[in-house]
Amino acid sequence: MDKSDAINIARVYAGLINNTFNPQQVILFGSYAKGT
């Protein structure tokens, strides 16, 4: 998995979370968030 795959998965997951919990923001933590 490369960075673009991780970001796409995070966007899909954030959309699902948004439908249920309506958060103000979703933050990606980890090596893909830092670009390493």
C-alpha cells in the first residue's frame, strides 16, 4: 500500500464515520500521515 492508497481508504472511512457520528474533523495518525 502506498500513500495514495492509505489516503483513499482514510477518506472512505471518514465518510462512513461522518454518516454515523458527524465529527468536526477526522485526523489520520501514523507513518502515512507523516509521509514516511
